[in-house]
Amino acid sequence: MSYQFKSARFIKTAILSKDYPVLRDLSGEILPEIAVAGRSNVGKSSLLNHLFQSRGLVKTSSKPGKTQALNFFTLDDELCFVDLPGYGYAKVPLNVRRKWGPMIQGYLENREQLKLLLFLFDIRRKPNEEDLQLMEWAHYRQLPTLLVLTKVDKVKQNEKKANTKTALEAFCVENLKKVHYSVTKNVGRKELMYMITEAMN
């Protein structure tokens, strides 16, 4: 199956599993889901808008940590993307952050239609404990994962190469597929579209 990546729609925001939508295609089959995860300031909203070619569909904010629930989107009525709350932002109230962990974990562990994880990681950073835990969990659960190295326009070519090597060594997952991405420079969209299509097939 090929996907056009042309028509994205926001479906709903949900916190509790009982409120998660069950989305189906025209034939009645439940849509496969792609979870999008990463640190609060990694650029998830900007990347999804760029991937969907839909300016403003996914709400962006100058304040990291604003997304505090799961946001569901459909693409071409054939795929569902689930934007997960970003983690690791200390200024979000502690009581809110404590709710994120169980909410995200519950979704990732129990959502049967979840087929792929897009793990967004800022190429300028080094993986921290939370990054490593998420990757380790995905590997343990045998959830297919694509590592999306974001903000590659912020580093020079030699830094890009060195930082990519550092991240891959830290995550230590055999045959981990990766793509370099920059929204501002329009880098990586076609490659990511191809990789998503390949993974879903």
C-alpha cells in the first residue's frame, strides 16, 4: 500500500483510554496507528505539520510541554498519527508530569492498533535517561521504531555526522533506521514518507 500524505485531519484529544477513538478506513478495517514521541522541545508539532503539509493543523507553542494529552490525527483516511506529550520539561507542574508517564505507558503497552513509533530526537543533544528508557522499552516490546533526528539545520556537516554516531551508539539498537530532518530547510520529508510506507507494509 502507498500513502499520498496529502489530506490530514485532527480527530480528537484524549487523556483516558476509554476516550481514545477507534478509527476505520472505508472498508471498515481499523486504521493502524503511528505514535510520535520525543522530548518537549524536539519539534514534534512542527514536524507533523511539515509532514502533513498542513500549516497549523498541529498546534505549536513557544512553551515546551504544552501538549498534555494524546492528540489523534488521520492521514488520507488510511493512517492514524498519535502525538504524545513531550517528556523531560522541568517547568511543567510536577502533578501534570506524574500523569504523563502512566498515560503514555498505558497507550504504548495496550493499544493494539499501534504499529510504529516515530522517535524524534534533537541532533544537538545527547540521549538522556528518559530517551534511553523509551528506546529500550520500544525494543523490548518489539515495536518497530524510526529514529527521526530533528533540527539538522542547526549543526554543521561534521557535527551532524559525529552527533548521529553518538546517538546511535547510545541507543544501541541493532539495525535502527534513522532519518535526518529539518522543517526550516525542507529536509527529510520524502525520506520519512518512504520509511513510514515501507514500515507499514
